[in-house]
Amino acid sequence: MKKIVVFCLLIAALLLAACGGQPAAPQQDSGAALRVGWLGFPDTLNPAYAFLSESYTMFDLVYSTLMTEQLDGSYAGLLAESWSESDDGLVWTFTLRPNIKWHNGESLTAEQVAWNINAFITNSDGWVTNYGYIIGFVEARALDERSLEIELEYPISNMEFRVSFLYIVHPKDFEGFTTPEDLQNFSNFSPIGTGPFKISTLDKDRRVIILDANADYFDGQAKLGQLVYQTFDNSDALIQALKVGDVDFAAEVPTSAFKSVETFEGVTAVALSGRSLSQVILNSAPDGHDPTPNRNPAITDPAVRLAIATAINKKDLVDVVLQGQGLPGVGIVPPTLGGGFWFNSSLTDVSFNLAEASRILEEAGYVLDADGVRAKGGVRLEMRLQFPSDSSNYPRAADMIANWLKEIGIKATPSAVDPDSLVVATNPNADFDMVIWGWGSDPDPDFMLSVMTSEQYVEGGWNDSGYSNPEYDELFAEQQMTIDDTARQKIVWEMQEMLFNDRAYIVLWYDDVLQAYRSDRFTGFIEYPTGIDAFQSLMNVEPVK
Amino acid sequence: MSRRDTLLRKLLFSLLTIFVVLVINFMLFRVLPGDPVRSVIGRNVRISAEMQASLREQFGLDKPVFPDQFLATLGQWAGGNLGVSWSLRQPVAEVLMSKLGNTLLLIGLGQILAIFFGVLLGLFAGWKRKTSFDVGALTFSLIAWATPTFWLGIILLAAGSTWLGLPTGGIVSPQNVGKPLYTVLPDLARHLVLPTLTMTILYLGEYMLIMRSSILEVLSEDYILTAKAKGMSHWQVLWRHGLKNAMLPIVTMIALNLGFTVSGAIYIETVFSYDGLGKLFHTALIRQDYPLLQGAFLLLAVSVIVANMLADILYTYLDPRVKAN
């Protein structure tokens, strides 16, 4: 019995000690360390093989690229001080800024940058995540200590954007690998870069990353002394941590919590237009596709598509599903790309009108059955409305859409499907009617537009609707080689219009990026489309005086 | 049959079970719908179909499951190698071991406390049957057992961080990472309070209920009456004759729980951002990372089998009838 009492007392003492202890004070001057809470952790810090967005957040802080996107969507030099392209558009010459230092104190040379580009080109099976950015590159050559040229196979319209994604690594870290597998198995958790921060601690088992400001950064030292990234596995805990001051910045605020975060004392919640969109994908696979599309044939009827588009109240979706934190969608290119330059603002969406939608179906010959579902020639308007099961927004959206469609005589059955199965169902199987899904776009429209090309409608390609239009494909190829921005814009706008009219996608909304920070402690955040934690913004953040 | 023979036979049988589990797991993951390469790379990156083919080849997925992939995997296992995780690009064994330490710390502590208090509560409730203590303990245990993990965790997290200033997540504070755990014990203890408390409350009810019904049964036995007749005190009867006999079902329960809890208390880990095995299993499944999945399920199978073997062995000491057989 005595032992039991002693044990109980011990436990009680331990609990008391734990509760009573003061939260340990941050290591350095607390004002200078920004503690960031986020919902993930980099899979690796090897730019050859990194898929999670958290890895790219780190790359932006640790590495530099030749160029970088600015607030207005245009590109400025980062490592590059100046750049030019030859008249035929086949050779780009970059001059590096003087006095750029690696984190280990060595100077960056044009030779090293050229080594990077050539490694991406010659070992593309190894540098898988860079492949999309170097298609059409032939070779890079260093001309002297500070300048290099990149030779291209054909003129590339979005060259500035492409090089803004090629992180320049120290050749010493990467030149020893002989096979793609060896290169990719390298975790690179102690990277040497030229970026504004350097990693001082990375503990993958505690999931904490601490970065110190790089005093030798070529663009001036960051105002913060330190960045501390701590991983949370659920957003409720992250928001609670922000509320009680365990973290200074929440990289992701769930839609459902945004309104309450706005009321926290000493906290500022930020909603900014991002680059993501969500859409209803309508099965558009060609009839001759192999395997034969399994769908309600009516989904390919333009009248049915128009009726569906007319029966969806996008403003309601934004208000209810996104709680107002987003914009109703129109075209496939989000309005933030290139500061709005690439977004076709002349497109007018069909207005929500259930009576009109019913009329369209009636006119097209779909007659109401006794059970309230329309049919034409034995084809009843009964369709699947699927969405990936890992989404918190889509179930609500699917219910709302199904209810509107019911009113016009279309019976849509919402169901959550495992995302892996949904990938295969859409491409290559073409076994679906309607699917709600979304994309995160690049800053350049090229990727979003490529999603609708026939070339991407192969196994492993990104075309999930099955849309195939030779005229569109031609325009796509043309915009890739049109160097003049205004001329390219015209093509990009035309492509958006084409897609809008064919309705392989009904774009539902463009969602905001939701973040929050302790404004009683830090100030100076700048609103970039990727978030106020873009590296340019973090460079400017400082403690409240 | 001697005890050594029994143990040897059990060991052999356990090894066979592990092998069968491995083979079944190998097939199970491969009949999952979806494409592992697509799951690994996610949806938001520009990996062309060509690059996916290159990765597929590297992972050996371009070859038939039988016999090529199966033989390759068997060969790897035979060499004691669990392979390299496709999504993390680190050796599977290394990843598993690093998370196992974290999980054992949390689960070990939580289970010890739950067992201790559960057994104690059950013992007294059974002893003091139909008193208000019994009713109170029973009600508390039933509620604790029925409470959803996630809900209890979030409530404790909100209350603990707001009123007691306890941390909202992690194993140690960021400034203490990289230091050996024994040098930062107070910080570690502060981080463990809430997850351990959640785990203790959740499992305590189960142990209490089983202990209570078990002790009730034992107390109605003739030998208890005999012990009382011999003039032993209440305590002596309960301690020497009651507890030991009533422990048998609890040992089985503990063995089963310990085996399965190595799979990680996934909800508790998620609520308290505690980086353990449960979370790792989940990620491996979402990203269809076959080598990691296979390694994780091997670990799970081994722990369940080992825990059961230990329970069997413990039985031979606790229960003379097992020894006699």
C-alpha cells in the first residue's frame, strides 16, 4: 500500500512540476526570432526530388534563383543583375551580381550556375522536379566569372518564369552522384545555398527547423535574426498555438476558423487572392478513347453543360463553402497570374437562373419524368458527382450543387472517392460524369493551359477531363514560343475563352490564401500571392518596437 | 513437454506468422487502387508523364508483381534490408526506428499510468461493490471509455494551453531540439502531460471495467472464503489471493493493447502534433509508399506477435494450471 501512495505522490509531483514550470524563453533575443507554425514538413531538401510545398518554402529561403517574381507579377533579377536574349530568342545571357557568397563563404561563379543548368539538362531522370522547367534547353556556358549564356532549342516565351524555379545548388554537394537513384536518395538536410537564411538546426524527428539570417546575403541582411518552423498535425492546435502565443505566425488558417481568428487579441488575420481554383470536371473524353468512356452520354451534350453551368450559384458557394474568402470562378487562369495580365477579364459568366436552366433542357428535348428527373430518348439525367475524400470543402459544395441540379431535373449523386482512385477514374479510365476537384496554378499560365491539351491526355498526364481539341493544342504550342508578351496574352485569352465555351471545366471559385500572425509582436509583412510568408516578405518582417 | 520446447515451438510459429503477414501485406498494398507514383508526387507539381515513367522504372513498378516485384522484395528482406522510402527517400528502417522511440515514450507512459490507475480503481470498485465509490468509478470508466479520442484531446489541449500554459504541440520546445532528451527533462515533461493524460483517461476505463468484473468473480471463489476464515485481514485477502488471480484477463488485455498501440495512437499523435508511428503509417498509406508501408506493417506484426508471446510466457508464471499443461 505504501508503494502505491508513493507512486501516486510521484505522479502528482511530476504533473505539478510540469504545469508549474515557466515556458522556456526563446533562445535568442525573442524579438528577432519569428516562430512559424505550419501543417507539414519538407519531404527532403533536395531540389531534385521534392514534392511537398514545405520543401519549396525552404528552398526559397536557403537557395536563390537567377530571377524572381515581383509583387506585380513581373520578373526581376535575383542572382542575375542583368539579362538579355538574342534576336532569334535562342540564346539568353545572364550577368550575375558581384560578390554573391555561398553560406560557406565561397564566392558564387557563373561556372557553378552553368554546372547546375547542365546537370538539370543532362541528368533529367535524376532532377525530376526540374524537368518541366528545362524542356527546350540545350546547354549552358559560362562566359567569364560573372556571366553565362543558356542556349535554347526554340524560343521560350516564359523563360523568366522558368529560371525563377531553378534553384542554384552548390555543385560540391551534388556532383558526386552517379545514378538518378543515388542523387534522389540524398536528403540534403544541411544545404549550402546563397539565400537570405541558412539552416542552423533541422531535426526531422522533432520536426523543427531553425534558420539564421545570412549576414552576407547579397541583397542585404533580413531584419529578423531567426526563423523557427514548428510542425502541427492539425489546424485546431495550430490556431490555439497562435492564440496563446506559442507561435507568431500560422502559415495556414482553415476557412472555418478564419472568422474567429480575426477576433483574437493581438492577432491579424490575412486573406489574400491566391493561385488556386476549384472546378467541376465534366467527362469530355473522345468517344473513341481507349478504354471506352463510361459515363452518362448526356454529359457531352452542350445544352446539358450550359444548363448545369446556369444552375450553379457560384456566389453562394463562395459565401457558404469558403465563408466569403474567395472569388467566384470563370476561366481556368486565376485572376492573380501576372498581376492579372493573363486572366481573360472579358469573359462574362452565365448568370445563375434555375428557370432558365430548366428552359434550356426543355428546349433541348429533355422531358420531365414523373419522378422529377428529365430524360431524352431513354437517357435519363442521372449522374455521379464525385469529389476527393481528403477535401473539407467539396462535400458541402457537392450537396449544394446536387440540390440546384435536382430543381432543374438532373439527379446528381454526390460521393466521396479516395483521391488515388479518382486519378485513375479520370485519366486514363474516363469513368466518371462529374468530379469536383482543384488545382494550384504556377505564376505563369502555361501549366494551367497545358492541363487541357491532348498531349497531357496520356497515362500519367495532367489532363483529367479528357478534353481534346486540335485547334486548342495548336494555340498552346504557339503561346509557348511567342516571346512578345502582348501577342502571347492575346493567344492565352483566346484559349481561356475556348475552354469557357466548351465547358470541360466549370470553374467554381478561386480561393484565398488564409494566414494569420501576432501583430502585437511583428510587423512588415508584404502580401504576395503565395502568402505573406514569401521570402521577400519575411526579409522585411521586424519585431514591433 | 519442457518449457524450453514450448518456447521454441512458439518462436517458430511466430516466425512463420510474420512471414505469412509479410506476404499478405505485399499483395494487399498492391491491390489498392491508384498509382503509387502519382500518390508519391502529389497533384500540385509538374512531373511529366515521361518523368513518372522513369520513376516507375526506378521503383520496379514497370515489372509484373509476380514474380519480379515479389522476388525482388523477398531478396531485399532476406538481406535484412527494408528498402528506401519512396516519398521520404530515407532508409525505411531508419525512419521507423526514429519514430518508434517517440511512440514508445508516449504509449509506454500512458499505458503504465492507465494500467496502474485502472487496475487500482477496478480492484477497489469490486471490493466495495454497490457503494457510491463503485458507482462513481463505474460511471467515470464508462464515460472515459466511450469518449472519442479526438474530442477529449482537443478539449484538454485548449484547456491546458490556456489555463496551465502547457505547450500546444511537439515533443520538446524548438530551442531544445537537437539536445539529448535527458538534458531537457522538464521541457519534455511539460510536452508529455496532455497527451499522456489523454491516453491514460482513454485506456483507464477499459482496464478498470475488466479488473472490476474479474475481481468480483474471484471474490466469490471458495478459497477467498477459506482465506477469510483463516483470519486474514481484508488487505491480505485482496492482495495475496484476489489480485493475483484476477490479473489473468488483464495480462491478456495489456498484451493485446501493447501490441496494437505500437501502431501509434494516431489520434493522440495528430491532436498533439506528436511525431510518432501512427502518423507515419497514415502518411505512408496516403502516399502509397510500398517500402514504408511494408516496413511499418512488419513492425506492427512483430510487435503484436512478440507481445502475445510475452503474455504466454507470463501466464506460465502467473497461472499454475498453464504450467501443469
